[in-house]
Amino acid sequence: MIDTLNRSLVGSESVDKDMAAYIRAATAIQEAFDCLVVIIHHCGVDDTRPRGHTSQTGATDVQISVKKDAAGIVTVAVDLAKDMEEGATFTSRLERVVVGVDQDGDEETTCVVVPCDAVPITTSTKLSPKLKLALRALADCPNNPLPSEWGLPAGLRGVTLSDWRTEIYRRDILDPQAGNPREELRRIKLQLAEKNLIGERDSIIWRKRREAPCHMSHPYRGV
């Protein structure tokens, strides 16, 4: 397993020459050891595909996405496959367990994967240009840590709805003088929430953290 593509690549994941060399190197490993080569890679801004050059996807035999929702449910899905059925999904969660005690008497812990029957994350994350621009505007707004009493994952930062609206108007994503811009913003907000990309509480908007590395077997038939 190579973790991650970006950290193990000499060059740029967006340059065809660099990615071609990387793919040849992965193929050489597979042929030399007669083994499966799994490359962990991350998705782009809209997380609908691995970031970087498209040659990576074309060279893989199986592409598996891993996504975690706000409740901690992890969904593993077979997105692409050359020699097997696509679309299979598996859900699990991480459970903290104590494995020992260190020399100072402190607990040593790890996480184990526990299968569960939760509903898989299947909502499409394909975004329209307007939704993509709205997300970028959200990312560029002034933000602050979310209140700890909300019980959300640590590190999330929120933006006031007013600041987000102002930035959307400033970038001409919506025209404040045309039609009903507040209703248009409500629709944008609803669509992004349905795709599990943003959260909202007390007129504070935040981008949900989605752990979505793409695990790509390359190039091994019949996995």
C-alpha cells in the first residue's frame, strides 16, 4: 500500500509526464512482486473524482472511495471496476479500544473497524457550477471555530449566513437585484446540505469534513 500518491510522487499529480512515470513505477512493482498495488489518493474540491491527471483513473483496475459522515459512519464504495461489478457499498464505524498501558500508566489505545447496518452515503456529490462557486465563496469568508457545546468534530469553523450571502453577491454568483435572491440562496443552501457538504445552525454555515481518499488498486486484474 502506498500512502499517499502525492507524498510518494516526484513531480506533479496534474502533469501527464509525471503521472505516466508514476504509473509505470507502480506497474513495475506489481510485476516484480506479483502483487496488488494499492495507492491511496485524495479527491478534489467537489470530491466527485480523484484530483490530478485523469490518467490515474484510466490506469486503475478498481477504484474505491471511502467517505465518513458527521455521525462517524464510514461508507466504502466500489466506484469503478474493470473486471467486477461496480456499486457495492459497505458501512462501518471506528471503535476506540484500549490495548495496553504505557510506562507512565497511561492507556494506549487504537481504533478497530466495526461493521454496522447504517444507511450508506449514496448522495451524489456532482455539483453544478453555481454550487461549486458558492462553496468556494464559503471557504473564503471570515470564519471562527464552532462552539464546542454543539458536539461537532473538532477543527470545524463556521461562517455567518450574512457573510456568505455578501460574498456570493460580491462574486456575482447571485444578483441581489434580480428575482428573489434570498430564495435562490435558500435553494443553494438546501442542495449543498442534501449532498452532505455543509451544515447549518443558528445562521452559522460550515463546510462538513468529508474524509474521502480514493483507494486505487493498480494494475491488478480480478480484485
